[in-house]
Amino acid sequence: MTDPQWLDDVEMRAWLGFVRTRDLIAAAVGRDSSRESNLTYVEYSVLAYLADSPDHRLTFADLAAKLEWSQSRLSHQITRMEKRCLVAREPIPDDARRTAARLTPRGAEVLATAAPAHVDSVRRHMVDILDRQQLAALADIYDTLLAHHRKAVAPD
């Protein structure tokens, strides 16, 4: 058995920096979202994806892929959001085995009310802390990481 290739100081700083800031920023934005609009970060994400989709509707498979979740996790989340009348399940007319999630008028109203506070929170906790060059570098880094990981799980 070979010895592991331990992380050097820069590698460890990069890894821990990613892990810690991702958790801290997501928690801060989530707290702000919950306080301002009574939406969790996850609920906001679901509503935003549906709002940006044609007819404010996505199949569970497509929405789960956008969120990078399992369909089971999404189904549980949609059930909770249905109880608040934010989303509705709809059958797919040409495929009885599939289901879609649709943004309800109430969900659209809640999202419209929440969006200004959400973007303010994202700016306050991340975007406005970085200068334009840092932000562009970070965006490039995440594009590279996302492309690598999405390629790794894409079907052949």
C-alpha cells in the first residue's frame, strides 16, 4: 500500500477555505432568507429554478438535476412546499411515470417578495467583499470545478 499524498499548506488552505466559506456563506444567506421572507435557502432555490423555467414548470428529473439532488430528496422537499401552497405537483400527460413541479401563484408572489432581500444578502456575504478581479477568478475556478464534476457523473 502506498502512502497518501498529503495536502501541502496551499492545498490545505484552499480546501478548508472552500469548505468553511461555503458553509458560512450558505448559512448566513439562509438565515437572512428565513428572517426576511420565511423561506429557507433550499425553498428559495426551488422557487427560483421554477420561476426561470418555461411555464414555471420542470419535471422532477430536470429540477433534481439543476439542484444536484436525488429525486427522492426533491420529492420530500416538494411535499413540504406543497403544504405551504408554494408549488404543485403535476402529472406529465404523455408519461404517467413522471411528475413535474409547478410554481403556484402564491409561490411566485413569495419569491418576488423574497428576491430583493436574497440578492442583498448574497451581495453582503460574498459578492461585495471581493473586488471584480477576485470575483472573476472565483467564477472561473467554480466553472472549472463544476465542469470536471459534471463530466465525471455524466452518462456515457
